[in-house]
Amino acid sequence: MAQRSEINAVYAAAVVQGLALVTFPAASTIFTSPQYYDLSSTAYGGMFLPQAVMAILASLLGAGLTRRLGVKRIYLFGLGANLLSMLLLILSQFIMSNQVAAYGTLLLATTCLGLGFGLTVPSLNTLTAAFFPQRIDSAVLILNALLGVGTVLAPVLVAIFIGLGIWWGLPLVAGILLFVLLLYSLRLPLQTGTLEQESPGQTGKRRLPSRFWVFAAFALLYGIVETMNGNWATLYMSQNVGASAAIASLALTVFWGMVTLGRVLFAAISKRFPPDRAYHLLPFVIAAAFLIIAALPAGSAALGILSFGLAGLGCSALLPLTISFGQEELTIMAASVAGFLIAFYQMGYGLAAFGVGPLEDYAGIGLNTLYGVAAVIALILALMSFVVTRRTAPAGVAQKA
């Protein structure tokens, strides 16, 4: 049975990881402002490419590293990489006059953030599943809701710090919290029990179950959908809708706020409203929100905020449920499911985070059109949700003749 101190550490780490993760997109207006970094849409999107690559590699390699080093060490390495990312982001503001050096520092910072995310988040999901084996679905939803709390706080804090003239206050706060959490976690056992006893060659020497690729495809497409909100909402609100920086930050806050509230809601009503049913419904909610966003006229900031809030509700439970469904069904790779699915989620993240900039700058495709394309992807997710929830015997469980 997990100690309360272990559970507290895991939940606190989720909040701080969320805060660190959204620090960069929350400050998008700083990165693109001529008064600060003066990045183009392509350069801004390019910042997230090393983040996605490192998150994918860390997530894929994390299961093997966990078997060798233990989940606690991987978790601590992840926190350390996040801390280094925040320190590099703070450092970059002192060399803004040298655009090449500043951009290189930002790329290094997002590289560390990707490494931190790819090591920390799968570890947190694995620890949570081990702490609450009888209610994995709701426990993983709560964990990701706390991750969402951090993502909500980031745009709020960056708006406050920008108003105070110290935008770098956000990475400073995140860095301090990460340092304190590292010190607190060092003395905890943080073990996963049976999940950590998986044979070292169990997933490495066998082919991945065919059902895994259904979960992986869903996670990848979901990553595209979520990133259209998380990385591009503020720029869309400021450039296309004409909203101020504060209102654009509010739209991002409302998006992540609804993601968080949705996860809490669906965890609370899971007995009366089964997770499968929520899983089928939510992609349609995202599609509706994206169609509204794509058609937003200039000056409709209030409707834009509401639309991104609706998109947040639609995104809320999809990734946590994909992970928990996978952990329940793909028992042959129980310790690897979270990391592998987060890797595919990060592939989708990378496609949307980096790909949108060149499409806008060089192909002349507006963000409103891209949100319309994202609505189609959400409808594909709706169809795929029925395939994901089609239960089979857990992979690796022997079948009766």
C-alpha cells in the first residue's frame, strides 16, 4: 500500500509538470513579439520540435530504463530535466539581443523539457496505476486533472508576470517548485510493486500486440487535436480574432481549465456515466468546438473563449482514458503502456506544434482553415473510439482451447 507521502509527491509532481509544460506556449506572445524574441510562426513552432523528439525518445526508452534503474530514479531524472529547462529559459532572456544565441538556448530548454516530460509523465501514470489497482480509470483521470491544474495556472501566471514586467517569473516559480519537489521525493520509496517485476525481456523480445496500434493511432491523432488548442490558441486569438494578450491568455486558461474540470467531472460520475460512453462522446464535442473556432469573425473574443473552453471539455478525459484502457487490456506490456502511448501522443504534438508554422508562413494556409482540418481529425477520433473500447481478452492472457 502506498504511503500518503508518496501519493502526495506524485500528485504534486503532476501539478508542477503541467505548469512547466505550458510555460512555453503560455508565453507565445513574448516569443513572437518584436520587443522580445521576435520569432516568426515557423521559428516559434520549431521551438517545440526538439521537445517532441526528446519526449518521444524518453517515453519509448523509459520502460527499459525503469526496469534497469527503477521508477523512482527515472521520475527524479525527469524532474531534474524539467528544472534545467526552466533555468535555460530564464537564462535566454539575458541574451535576447543575440537572436541566434537566444534561439539556441530556447531550443536547448525545450529539449530538456521534452526529456523531462517523457520521463516524468509515464512514471507518474505507472505509479498511480500501481497505487490504485482497483480503480485505475478514475485514479489516472485524477492524476491528469492535477496535471491540468498546472496547465491552467501557467497562462494565468504568465499574464500576471507580463503585467508586472517580469514575464520570466513563471519559469522562476516553476523552477523553485521543481527543486523543492526533487528534495522532497529523494527520501520516498516510490515503488510500483508488481508492475515493476515485469520480465526485462517481456516487451523487448515479443512483437507488440496488434491491439496496441489502435491505442497508439488514437493517441497520435489526439496529440494533434490537443496541440491545436494548447500551442496555437493564444496566437489565433490575437492574430485572427484581434484579442489583446490578456484575453488571448484567458482563452488558453479557459481551455486548460475545462480540460481539468472535465477530468474531475468524469472521474466523479464514472459509476453513473461509464468511461466508455464519455470516450465516445468527447471527440464530437471537440469537432463542434473546432468548427465554431474556424468560423470566428474578428472581434468575437468572448465567443472564442467559450469555444476553446468547449474544446477543453472535449479533450479532457480522452488521453487519460486511452492510457488506462491500454493498461487494463495490454497486460503483457503493463509497465510500458503509459510510456509508449505518451510517445505517440508526443508524435501528434510535434506534428501540430511544428507543422502549423510552415503551413501558415509558406503555404498561406490560415489558422482558421487548419482548425477546420482539426475538426475532421476529431471526427476520425470519434469513429476510432468505438474500436478502442471494443474489449478483447487482455493481451498476454492465455486463451482457452
